[in-house]
Amino acid sequence: MPVEDVRAASQRAARRSQILEAAKHVFSEAGYHGASIHAIIERAEIARGTFYLYFESKEAVFGAVLDEAMTGLRRRIVRIETGLGARSPKDQLTDMVSSLLEFVVADRPLATVLLSSSSTPDAEAAARLAAFYTEVRSVIALSLETGVQIGLLRRCDPELTAAALLGLVRGIVEHCVSRGESPPIEDVTRELIDLALVGVLAR
Amino acid sequence: MPVEDVRAASQRAARRSQILEAAKHVFSEAGYHGASIHAIIERAEIARGTFYLYFESKEAVFGAVLDEAMTGLRRRIVRIETGLGARSPKDQLTDMVSSLLEFVVADRPLATVLLSSSSTPDAEAAARLAAFYTEVRSVIALSLETGVQIGLLRRCDPELTAAALLGLVRGIVEHCVSRGESPPIEDVTRELIDLALVGVLAR
Amino acid sequence: MPVEDVRAASQRAARRSQILEAAKHVFSEAGYHGASIHAIIERAEIARGTFYLYFESKEAVFGAVLDEAMTGLRRRIVRIETGLGARSPKDQLTDMVSSLLEFVVADRPLATVLLSSSSTPDAEAAARLAAFYTEVRSVIALSLETGVQIGLLRRCDPELTAAALLGLVRGIVEHCVSRGESPPIEDVTRELIDLALVGVLAR
Amino acid sequence: MPVEDVRAASQRAARRSQILEAAKHVFSEAGYHGASIHAIIERAEIARGTFYLYFESKEAVFGAVLDEAMTGLRRRIVRIETGLGARSPKDQLTDMVSSLLEFVVADRPLATVLLSSSSTPDAEAAARLAAFYTEVRSVIALSLETGVQIGLLRRCDPELTAAALLGLVRGIVEHCVSRGESPPIEDVTRELIDLALVGVLAR
DNA sequence: AATGAATGAGGGTTCATTCAT
DNA sequence: CATGAATGAACCCTCATTCAT
């Protein structure tokens, strides 16, 4: 690939990022419907037409914002190793949750979009997000089943519990995001893990 | 108040309810922005102008729908009695949660509206919902503090834990609502309580 | 039907006509694409939204304009009677053509729209006009065949001749419309009929 | 002119032709407004900017397409010779019409553009086409007058008849173009001439 | 000469809200 | 009280044209 093309491609990617970033902020502040192309291009400091050079439609940018977020999350979701020599499940879980929280909480707009967008934007994107959450619930449910089988966890309805745990995490993220400044991630993580693992009851 | 006025007032209230019911369904199916006045008045079988005799604006009906829901929920939220002769906290909690779930899950549109609307519809309504959730979190947080003080619960960050627990409940409601037919409320309640109290870990 | 409804219906029809009339002018001046909703509502002196209370879309008004024109034309197109006691075919034809020309030439915008709109507006309307012209050609072709069979007309390719005659009429209409003031319709009609019947050659 | 310049000029002309050809197709398929620069440059396989190196605007290409067509037509329109030793007017006319039809019908896109473009695209080009048709009508009208004077033709309104004859030709061209495969040009020509000269009536 | 990213005016359409009846 | 025709701001999107490379 000639040098100019490389530069062109990278410039194009940069522009795309710039728009994506602007869109993420606008979506997070106004929701899908409340967000106007006007607001996005104003924030991105580009012309109306330019927007449509990079994204087919409002729905498309929203999808892209979501995809980006989901990719970031997926990269941080890993299976818990239970083999010999593996670190303790709780430690692994702690690392994973910590990493996830860090990613989400650090990018407040992203978190807002992720949290708020059960509001059916327009079919496909909503479906994609729903699919993502279903996917996450499945991972959790499977982990729960495994945990039960190896006797680490008590018996429970895996699906329901997975849904509850996902909600629990969302609740915590919302908490962190809603206040100007959230407590250190490691503290939050510890509380989260403790709550999920041993509940609130005193022994 | 003369008889006619009483009748008039009750008729007025009935009309209002009729619109409110229609609006709740429409909001739950289409979200705040997706809901159109047209859809609401069509469902309520009234004329356009009539709508505005009962509600100031779209935002106002949405607020009313929310308020109605919140009233129903508030009625079911009670302090846990810890005095002598009181039933066990767990039993009280179970009853309360059970009652709340029943109320919410039975009225799917209501549940949908409650769940979906962190998506900032339009400032005020969103604020009202946020305020409601804050209120709920406060109740939970206070209960947690009390529980810790009397040694029933282990120490934790009450605010954070309250947020997590609220999320947990929402996750479960979402789970129940999302499938066509949810498991018996009492089972769901038991799982919820167990998870919250003792977590997932086997003893 | 109650009196108010009658009035309402007639008012509605009047409004519709008003918009239709404005649209006809605008379409005739700017063509389908060149015509903007803005121009139409400005001419009709109504608000943007009002337009859409009466017509679904720009395409729909165009279709309505066309339909109106086609209805007017169809009413004036009749079969030539060849039975005993019927007036001479030439006289019948003269009357018909005269009536058609009068209708079209008197309404210049209408004529313009009819003439100019092979310009593919948008699928359906274009198809409708094309269908109309096809229909007219068919009527002419059939008449020609009949005429040939009864020995009134010389042999010819009916389809081709019908197309030519239709074009001939359109040419004349265009001529009449293009000049500010056209010659008396009866003169034009006579020339048209003569040309079609006996051509330009001297006997 | 240096050799390089000659080559350059011819290359430039070739490029221009290439764009013109693409434009003609696009205009004929989509009409003036429906045609997009995008479609033209795609078909011509050139870049956006390049287009504007050869044509000032969309309107300008359209004008050029029209001019090209009109040039082709003009070359085939000749005066009928009436002097001694000239071939019979009918034969001359037949040759001319035949040549014209061949030119137009063979280049369907061109025919489509010519036929469809009374739809005022954008003032100037429309004016040019109108001027062309006026010019053609004048030639026909003059020929008619001459024919009448020398007793070859019966008396008629030359202007009106010219308009009618032009329409007649357009009707026939439309007929030929609209069907996938038109009858042999010579047959069409004969019908056309016969119709124009002696009409449809049996002698 | 050639490119194509960028521009922004302008297009059609929707819909919450008002007000004369 | 109830009605629904009328309003017009705001929306998303297209596309002819420009200009830095």
C-alpha cells in the first residue's frame, strides 16, 4: 500500500473516531431519540454531509458506539480457570470485575449509553445490545453451573441468578457513574464480589 | 359538593385513568420518544384536544404514569420491624419483596416503563424517576445500616450495597418480564432473598 | 348525516381542492422534482403540516393532480357510433376533439403537467400516466381498426398510427398552450381533424 | 500547435466524450433531476473533481447532451429541393425522415432524453431545447408554405400544422422506443409519411 | 490533470401543541 | 366539555459543488 493511502486510511479512521466520540457523548446525554445529528456534528465540528460520509445513518452511529463498547467489554470477559495451578477463582473474578469496572466507569458516556439503552433505539442496535446482554448472562449462567458442579457454589437457578448478578453489576456501575467521583475501583470491586459471593448477612 | 359535581369529578377521574392506562401501554411498547400522542389518543379513543384537557403535555402524562407506578411501589415498601415480638426480618423481607414483585411483574407495561426509563426522556420525567430510585436506595441503605448496627448484617458500604441490591432486583424483574411466562413469584422471591443474603458461595 | 358533518366534509373537500390547485400550478411550472412542498404550501397559503393532512406525500398530490386530469379527459372520450341513424363519424369526432381541446387548453397548468410528465417523477405516478396514455392509444387503435373494417379508413398499422395521432394531438395542444392566446378552438379542431383525416397533400 | 498539445487536446476531447456518453445514459434512465453526479462519474469511471474539470455543472452536461443530439438532428434536416431535376418531394422527405428516425431510434438514450425533456430541468437547457423545437417547427412551417404556394399541398395553418407534424413524429419515436424492438425503420417511415400526406381516410 | 473528502443549502416528512367551533 | 383541523419547528438525509492535496 502506497504511503499516501496509509495516511489517508489513518486520517479516515481518525475522523471516524472523532465523530464516534462526539456521538457517544451526545447519545449519553440525550438518549438515542433525543440525540440529533445536529448536536453530533456540532460537537464533532464537522459539516452535516461529512457525518454521512462516515456513517450511513443515525442508527448506524449508534450501532457503532454500541459495538465499540461491547468490543471493549468482551475483551475483558474471560472464563474462570479451574484447572490445577490456576489462581483462585475469587482472585480471577476480582481481576476481571475490576478490569470491567475500570473500563466502564472511566468512560462515563460509554457507561451511560450502555446502561440507558434498553430504550429501543431502532430495532437492530437494540437487538444487538440485547443479544450482548444475553450473551453475558449466558457466560455468567454457565460459570454458575460449573461452580455448582465443582461444589464451589451453592445450588441456584443459574439463569435467574445470572440476571440478578448482571443487574447487580449494572446497579453498581450506575452508582459509580451517577456521583461525580466514585470510590476507588478496588474498593468497589471488593464490595461487589463480597456481596455476590456471601451476601449481606453476617456469619 | 353538589351531587352533579361529584359525578362530574368522578367522570373526570375515570377519563383521566383511561388516558393514563392507554399512555402506559404506549410508553411501554414504544418508549418515551417513540410514543406519539396519536397512538395514545387512539388507544384511549378520545380526540386530540381532549388529551390536553387532562394532561398538559406528553411529558406530563409520562410523569403521571411514573407517579402512579411509584405510588403503587411505595405502598409496598415498609420498614423492617426489629422490635420484640416482630416476625423475623427475613420473613418480613420476603413478604415485602414478594408483594413488590407481584405488583410489578403482573403489570408488564408498568414494569417496562419503570425499567426502560433511565433513558433520559426529557429532563423532568427522568429526574422524577431518578428521584424515586434514589428514595428507594435510601430506604435500602438505611435498612442496611440498621442491620449492621444490630449485628444482623456484616459491615458494608450501605450506599453502594443499596445500589447493587436495587440493580439486582431490577435484573430479576427484567428477567421475569422478558420471558413470556415467569416462574412462580415465591420461587423467584426465595432466590432473590437467598442471593442477597448469603450470596452464591457454598458454605 | 348531521348538518355539521356535511359542512365539515365540504370544507375538507374545498381545502383539498385548494391544495390540488396550488400543486397543479407548481408542478406545471417546475416539473415534479423541481416542485417543492414549500412552493405548494406557499401558493396554497397553508402550513406545512396542513398539507400532510390532505395528502400523504408529494408523490400522492402529483398522483391526485394526474388523476383529476385523467378523469376529466376520460369523461370526454367516447366511442364513435357507427350504427344507423348515428351522426357522421367526422362530426362525432369533431365534437369529441373539440371538447377535449377545450378542456385541456383552458386549464394551462393541467395541460403542462400532462404534456411534460413523461419525466419520470417517481415510479407510481409516472406509471399511472403511462397507463393512461396507453389506454388512450388503445381506444384510438381500436377505432382505427373498426374504421378500416367498415371501409371508412385506409389500411394502416393501428398501433403505430394511434401513437402518431396521439402525438399529433399533443403537438397541437403544446402549440396552443405555448402561445399566450390560441386561435379559436373550433378552428384548431378543424385543422386537427383535416390533417388527421386527409393529410397535407392537395387532392 | 506542438505535437504534445495536439495529443493533449484529443485526450481531453476523448475524456469529455466519455463523460458525455455516461451522462446521456444516466439522464435517459433517471431524468434530469433523478440523475446524480455520482451516477454519472461512476458510469464514466472518473473522480468527482474530474467531472468539474470538463463541465461547469450538472446543468451544463445536460445542455451538452442536448446540444450533441440537436447537432445530430440538424445535420439530417435539409430543405426539400423543388427545382427542376430534383427528386420528387415525397422521396426526399422519405429519405430525410428515414435518416432522422434511424438516428434517434438507434440511440435510445438520446431519444429518451429528447422526448422527456420538456420537463423544465433548469431554465437554460430547457430554453435551448425549446428553441430547437421552435427551429424545427419553423423549417416545417416554411416547407408547408412553400408546398402550398406551388400547389403541392392543400391550404392550412402552417404553424399549427407544423406543431402537429412534429408531435406526430415524436409520437412515433416514442412508440418505437417504448417497445423493445421496433419495426423496420422503412416501414415506420412509410406509415409516417402516408399519414402526414394523405391522412387516415380511405379515398 | 486528477482526486475525493468536505461542505451546507435544501429536500420531504413528522408530531407535539393550539384554538375556533 | 369535547373536538380535530391547523400549525410550524425540528428532524433525518441527499447531493451539487468546492478545494487542498
